[in-house]
Amino acid sequence: MDILETIKDQVTANPILLYMKGSPEQPQCGFSSQASQALMACGEKFAYIDILSNPEIRANLPQYSDWPTFPQLFVAGELVGGCDIIMEMYNSGELLPIVKSATSE
């Protein structure tokens, strides 16, 4: 399967998906740590993919999402953004209802 098809399948199969460096329990960069902490604080389960152990995804995800940096958060199949956007939305209260609605569908 083409790697872009694999990414599309991952994004559509998971209501909340974070492409990050490392795991939520052991993030490998500060931005991934902040993003996963914000998602965990929302109280819903989310999927993650460690791009460090998936170099083909790491190389091709920016082409798929048209977003150059990591982490990348997808909710309900749509790109939300990277760490700065995730943190802005979390701090303003916008992230929680998006996460809740994705898990209740």
C-alpha cells in the first residue's frame, strides 16, 4: 500500500490521532510532550503514532497534511494543527469540545 494511503487510513480510522515524536508516556521532544499533555487533559482516549519509529510516515506526512512540523493533530479526519495551535486551543477552551464531539460520534 502507498504510504499516503496508509496515512489516510490512519487519519480516517482514528477519531483523534496525534503524530508525535515518542509516545504520550515518553515524548521525545517538548512540543510532542505539550501536545499530548493537552490531549490527555481533555480526558478522552486518543491514538498516536511515533514518527521516530516510522520514518516513512515522518517523511511523507507533511506532504499529506501540507503541514511541515511535528506534532500534528487530526480530529475527525481533519488537521487541527501543531503544538502552538493545540496549546492555544487548549488554553482558550476550544480543544475540549472538539475532542469530545469526535469521540461521541
